[in-house]
Amino acid sequence: MKYGGGAYLAVCTLFAYYYHMTQRVSHSLEETAQIAHEWLEAVSKAPATGATVVGLSGHLGAGKTAFTKCIAQELGITEDVTSPTFVIMKIYPVDLSKGFPWKKLVHIDAYRLEQGRELAAIDFEKYAADACNLILIEWPENVKEMVEGIEAYKEIKFSVGEKDTERVVGF
């Protein structure tokens, strides 16, 4: 949905203020990479007893997979990262020399799932219990009953800005 005359960013800013979110606007993939770098630096310092689980919410084309690719690059992952829409989950080994607390990036796309319990088929609870995992879940609203109780759960909201080339990232 598009809003004209700056109303869209005003609504996003109000939402971010109300929910105490940081909001950034990216105009390019390079800026998205910088946002991902800054977010990753901050979240990597938070202690967790289980995995760091992050829900990536937003409409199709809002930037969820692009952000995940930027995170993967920061983690030293050289493999091509694509959305696991049909396989549901992909796991990538993290380059430990980068100094992050995780050994694996677990990328889940819940777009095709209807209930959280469907994550049991991919042993989600096992991955979520391991503090050495960073789990990024696209479409977390489809599996909310599985992520709501996770101690280190965070959410990032993505949307298209006023221009088609802008992406609003709120965390």
C-alpha cells in the first residue's frame, strides 16, 4: 500500500516511536548492508541461553531476503543465500574468524506454513535451544506460537518507503 506526501513515513515513524523501535530508511543495497552490519554488531553483544531468533516481517519485496543476504555476508558466508521458500530452511556455517557468537545461520521461510507446529518437521526446537545459532525467520506471523516464548526473540519489520527504491527497516 502506498501513501503520498510523506504520510507513509509519518505513520512508520509513529509506529516506531510507539513500539520503541529504531527505524532506518535504506536507498540502496549498500545502505541495507550498513544497517545489517550495525544491527548485527548490536545484537551479537546480547547474551542468550538459546539461539538468537529474529522474525523478519514485511510484504513480498520489502527487503527481508536482501537483509538476510547482508547478514550472511557480514558473518563471512560465501555461499549464495536465497529464500528457502520451498525447502523451508537452509543452514549456513558462519566464519568463526569474524568474531560473532554464532556457528550457524539458520534461515527459515515460513511463508508456506500455516501453523507453528509445522516447524517440528525441521527440528526447530533443537535449533532454537542452541545458543550457537542465529535464526532468521521470514514470515514469523505464520508461526508466532512457536517464537513468542523464546527468550532471545527479536523482530525486524520491513516495508517499502515512499519511493519504490526505499526500504524502511524497523528494529
